[in-house]
Amino acid sequence: MARKYDMGPANRGMDPSKLRIDYRGELNPQQYAAVSAPPGAALVIAGAGSGKTRTLTYRVAYLVENGVAPSNILLLTFTNKAAREMLERVRNLIPADLSGLWSGTFHSVGNRILRRHPQAAGLEEGFTILDREDQKEMLDGVIAGLGLDAKAKRFPKGDVVAEVLSHALNTRKSLGVVLVEKFPHFLEFEDPIAELARRYEVRKREANSVDFDDLIEKPLRLFRADSTIAEHYQRQFQFVLVDEYQDTNQIQSEFIDLLSARHRNLMVVGDDAQSIYSWRGADFRNILEFPTRYPGAQVYRIETNYRSVPEILAVANAAIAFNERQFRKELVAVRPAAPVRPGWVALGDSGQQAAFVARRILDLREEGMELQEVAVLYRAHFHSMELQMELTRLGIPFQITSGLRFFEQAHVKDVAAFLKFIVNPRDEVAFKRMVRLLPGIGARSADQIWTQLGARPGAGERRAWSERFAEFKVPAKAAKGWKQLGFTLEEIAPGGQAVPPGDMIRTVLEAVYDDYGKAEFANYDQRREDLNTLADFATRYRDPAEFLDQLALMSGLDTDAAEADDEEEGRVTLSSVHQAKGLEWRAVFVIWLAEGMFPSSRSMESEESVEEERRLFYVAVTRAREELYLTFPHLRLNAGYGEMLQRPSRFIQELPKDLLEEWEVTGGF
């Protein structure tokens, strides 16, 4: 029956008794087996909430207590913070001097090696590291030197080129393959990008600078070119430990393999079920094929979960079981059974979904749960748009892991500028933002064009925008885009009468913004989904002025009161699942569990992609400690098509029905 819810190293012969730490007493049997593993290659599959960090920490302590010098240990992590925390825990366990132990991110360790051997690596003493902004500026300079005007030809900007080159390097794929797979809209520029890459390398050498990718690539080249230096580090690092191994890319895997080649005392720790970053170059095969690449490697499974109640783990175990490519495991709860099962909540539409989540959060607060103990997770940032509006309307404070509220994002404000100008042709800010999107127009040109438009643009005018724009003096590079802008404005407001805002947005995207966005943003496909959702949302309004009022109210200007209470009660967290990995909350809502949304429509092209989406769902479920709510709206608005019927996510349909408690939501809409 549906639940009704009314919304009114090796032990070298040392006597265990002489060890300072009682490893058997302080670790569970699975953790102890991994911590006390003999020399050799070892893969530790540490399930969600199973004490992965604890296992690594005790492994370092175990090695040191068994006579391994800290200087002979290398600990590779994905954040320097993680490395610091692990070493601090080790210091609290044993009274040893750990100053000689090498620990940190791949980039920090690579930098340390390059600082020791700059000339052998083709650098000079005192080389500098380019941050992302420095890298963009240098690449933009190279683009200009090649005569490739990024704005005139829609050639990718420096930061987008950096993303292309970085992905090729870290995945060990050719530029052509990367363009086909990830950046097909830049295929016509393959030869110029290849030449740009060559000149960029020359420019870096001349500046005695390296970028972040060089911090791993150059040490690898150094080791392969100079066997003496390679052997020095291979001899030194008798034991290599790697955290979050499922997230490594191809070049990081090579780095690990080379450094551990002599002793082969390599312990990698991770969870194949949480490998969710292929889009940024992580290679799932690294962890899946580790036993094949290291014959004889021991595989240790740590399956005792200290985070979640059994009912939540039952959902996680059942969900991931459908993946074929995995190390089979079964998370087992330490915590006692919960009074309720995870909830399955089907709603009428996305508005009702947002309303349910918001009202249930208020109920949880009334039941004594702090807001900071609640999170709402989703597949993509645009899924949170209506929820942000509802939370704001009800005065529920929230924080977004991406940092920006939906309506504050640059691409949303860019497109809104077109509508603002149509509604109010005297809006100087909207006009300048709009024209700066055109090729060949910068801040100065935009100011000059605004001056030409006059203090009262459009007053008494009946002529078409294209006819009026023909009289303006614009930079030669901007002539084509300027003409197109005139036609676009006429299309979204023929005869001065604005079409519905959803249609306006679709037109702006297809006529102007898509070309701009592809050259401006490496992740434009994700931003395009945001804008599609904005257009869908806009179909609720006939009047663009009313729609713009709603955007302004949701932009954060009306949230001061809610934010003022932040110190007293905290905030609900809104996060994509990718950004929530490694975090946990008492109560978690996973929203938009519909086919095409979660899993995403793009992922359905291959079983490999679907399996990664299923791992993403597994990560979402295992973030919850006590309460889990899975929601699904039957209907979705789609600009141009009206309401579209949706199917529940396959990840829900695959679950045994008795694992979930179905909620029947009434009222409150």
C-alpha cells in the first residue's frame, strides 16, 4: 500500500606485541587484511562508507612500524588536503618522524621531481607554473600570433583550446580522435589547433613555464629519457600507495606504473562502483584491469559500511548489481535498521516535485533535523532550477556546490539580455551584454554603438531592426554578426510585438548563441541543457516582461532574509551527484529520476555509458545516512511540444519493489 503524504608492507618477523597499534583490535577483519598485506601488488576495493581513509592511514602506520623508512613511501592522492589529513592521522597513531615521506597530488609530486632536475627536463631553475588564467592568456596570444581571430571566426578561445589539449594528453588520444569524440564542432579547426599546440609548447619553453599537465607529462618524459634518474626514484619508493584509483586517467596510470616498476609494492585503493568521471578523462579500465596488468595481485574487498542504515544499502546493492563490468561486492551495514524504507515519490510534474521536496524539508526541520544535514542531488545542474525557486519562495536557505544559482550563471544572463532589450530598448546593460557576444565587438565597441543608438533608442521608431542597424557604424569583423542580430531581434519581436518568451529563447539560441557558446565554453553541451530548461520554463509565461520579473526575483536579490539565518540553522545543500562524491548527509533527495534525465539521454548510446550512469546513481544513494527520497515527475514541459510524458528511470524500475516505500502525495499544489 502506498504511503500517503499530505503536503498541506610486510611484517618482517616483528613480534605483534611490540607494535604500538593493536591493528586487529582497531580494524575490522577486512580492513586488517588490507592494512597488513604482504609486499607485492594489491588492489583494495573499498566500498562507499567503508573507511577507505582509515585503511590507508593505518597502512602507512603499519609500514613505518614494520621498519619501512618514511622516505621510502610514496602516497598519491587527488587533493593535498587528503594527503595532509592522512599524515596527520598517522602522526596521531605513531610517534614517528614522517617528514621524509612523499605525499600529495600527482601534480605536486611531479612538480617536486621537476624542481630537483629542471635542466634534465628541458627547463631552467626557477621555472614558473601557469595557472588556468595564465594558460588562457598565453594561448590567446598564440591564437592572435597565428592570425586566428577567435571572435571573427568562432575559433575556440584559449581556455577551450586548453581543455582540448589537456584531454588529448591525459587520455593519450590523438587530437583528431578527441575532436571527434568530445569537440566535434571544432573538427574544421584540427590543423590550426595542432599548429597552435606546437607553438604553445615553444612559447612555454621561451617563458621557462609549465602548465599543470606538464607537471606529470614532463617527469614521465624525464624518466624515459634518463634511466639513471628513473632508477633513483624507483629504488627510493619501495612502497607506493594510491588513493581514489578509480579516478586516475591514462597518464596518471603510467606515472604510477613507472615509479613502482622496481619493487612492485603497489597498493591502489578505490571503488570501481564510484568511477564516474570519464567525461574529464578518468579511465575505468585502470581499476577494472589492475589484476590483469599486475599478475598475482591480491584483491581485498572492504564491504562493511559505517555510514548508512541497512535499508539504504539494500537499494545501493540492488542498483549496482545490474552492472556487468565490476568487482562484485555487497555493502553490509553496521548501523541498526531504520523505522522506514527509502521513499519512492512519483509526482505530477516538475513543479509538484519541487513543492514536495521543499515541504518535506520543512517537515524534517520540524522533526529536529538541521538544514545542513539535508541534501538534494541531481544529474545535471539545470534539474535544480524549479527547486531553487521553490526554496527561495518558502524562505528555506540553501547553498549550491557549483557556487552560482541557476539564474546567476553567465550563459543564462547572456540569453536573458536579448529579452530584456526587447522589453526595454533603453536597457544599456542588456544591450551591451548582447552585442558583446558578436564576433569583433568588445567593451569599447559596444559603448560606441550604444552612443550611436542614442539616449532614447527606439522612441517613436516603427522601422525594422535590420533596417535601423544598417545605419550603424560597427567594426568590419562584426558586420556579419551585426546584420544577423538585426534579423534575430525582428524574429523575436516582429512588428515590435514580442513573441512568447520560450520561443524568443529558442530563436536566440539557434540564431546567435550556439555559435558563441561553442567557442566560449568547453562544457557548452551542459550549458545548452540549462538553456533548454530555461526555454521550457519560459513556456509558462506569455509575456516576456512577466518572465523577466520572475528571473530577477530568483537571481538572489530576494534571498537576503534567508541568508541572514544561515549562521543559526545552516543551509540545505543542492548539488550535482558528481560534486557530492565523498560527502554525506542524514537525509538525501535524488530528483528527476526519469529516463533521459537520470540516466541522461546522451548516455543511452552505449551500455558502457549506461553503466557509468548507474554508478552515478549508486553514488547518489550512498550519500544518505538515514533517510532517502527518490522522486520522479510524470510530466515535463518542453518548449514547442508542450507537456511530455516521462518514464521512470530504469534505475528505479530495476529495483525490487519491496526495497522502497511508495508515497502517495496529495494536496499542497
